Amino acid sequence: MSTKPGKLFVVATPIGNLDDISVRAGRVLALVAVIAAEDTRRSGLLLQHLGINTPLAALHDHNERAVAPALLQRLLDGEDIALISDAGTPLLSDPGYRLVSGAHENGIEVVPVPGPSAITAALSVCGLPVHRFAFEGYLPERVAARRALLQQLARESRTLIFFETPHRIDAALQDLIMAFGSGRRATIARELTKRFETVRRDELGALARWFGADPVQHRGEFVIVVEGAGTDPGGDDAELARMLGILLAHLSVKDTAAVAAEFTGRNRNELYKLALKLKPREQ
């Protein structure tokens, strides 16, 4: 008689405030056979806070290739396993891809246990258009690579999300200004859900000046949310007019405004008025 495989639970954990753990997440962590954790010492503090004694197994960037097969075998033998990262939702700039991919390849059920994420937390409070966005993770450490990537993203219309560390935040802001211009709107979210949480929205140039004048703001972990190209009120009007002109050749003024609003994040009524001015008059 064959053993039914266990389940792999991908569990989101707090990004700062431990009270953000969900009831379901706590229950899953208490019931699985083992928890695959990025840092067992850090995760151990969370389990201690929750009063959970489930064994921990280290799974991080440096050992995942070697550790994943043993964990997959335990799943195939019928054990349930939870995958967690240091903070937030696993696999988003965190290890776990090989384990999750291997589970799918072996017919093992992969179950999401959603919860905290620095990405969605920052998007929810950034005050920028978030109907379309692209997560770029950590910017490259090497200056040339970082600047090359940002130049590639300079005309991206979606809102962009980056992670950054304390020792690179100043350089990252300067390179963002170089690539996107000082007038592009952005939000810096620092130490989200923690005691010294800071969320500030402004133009990139103003953010860099504010940031440089306050050494306290250099501490902690950062999420930078940058408005996409052409979505700010002072954006490229010629490019917007070109977009509207193309759409007007195929759509009504109303539909043109609706489509343009979806792509740019700008006010639909304003786009309707502009499209109305651009629409060729019938002879």
C-alpha cells in the first residue's frame, strides 16, 4: 500500500510586528512535522513567541540545492512540511524555489498560507498608482550593473518596487534620480510594521535631500516604490498625446480614456477631456 504524500505549506510570517501572524499560519506551523526556515535562530524566536515546538531545518541560498532532496523525500513519505523565510512571504527575494518546484514535479500538493509581505504593505501605503506594478527585488550591488538596469526601466509605465539595504540606500537614490529624473514621484517605506516605521512620499530629488539630512533614516530595511513613466501629472505630455491619438483611431473617446487610464494611472475624466480635444473633427 503506497503512502500518500504530505503537503508543502508555504507560510507567510511577520515582517516586523509579531502580532501580524495569522491564526491559520500559527496552526500550520504547530502541526507540521518540520519547518524549513531560512535562519533557524531567527525563526526560533518567532516559534518561541507563539509557544510552538516544531523542529526547524535550515534551508537557505547556500544549502538549498543539497537540502531540498531530503525534504522532498520526507514529503513523499507522507510528512507535512512548512516553508518560511526570515520575514514575509517565502520566495519573494528569499530561498525556496527548488523545494517548491521539486514538490510540483513530484506531484506533491503545495499550499499557500498567505499573510505579511513587505511588497504589498508598501504598495498599500505608497500613494502611487498600484493597479499595475513590477517587483524588481534588490538592485545590483555593482554600480555599472545597477545604473544599466535602471536605464532599462526608465520608460517602464508600471509602478516599480525595489528592496534596498542601509549601506546602499544613498547610492540607490542617486542612481534612481540619474535614470528617472529628480521629479519622478516615489515613496520610501522603512522598517515596515516595526517600532521606527517611516513612510514618506515625494519627488525623488526631495526624498534624497530629506534622506541625506537625517542620519536616523539610514537605519533598517527599505522598500522603494517609484511611479512609472508617464503616470505623474508632469510627465511626458507628448508621449501621452501620441498614445491617445493611436487609441482614438480605433476607439471612442470614452473607451480611449478608459484604456489610457488603465495604462497610465491618470484620472479618467482628465484623459477624456484631452482625448476630446485631440479627436479629429468630422468633415
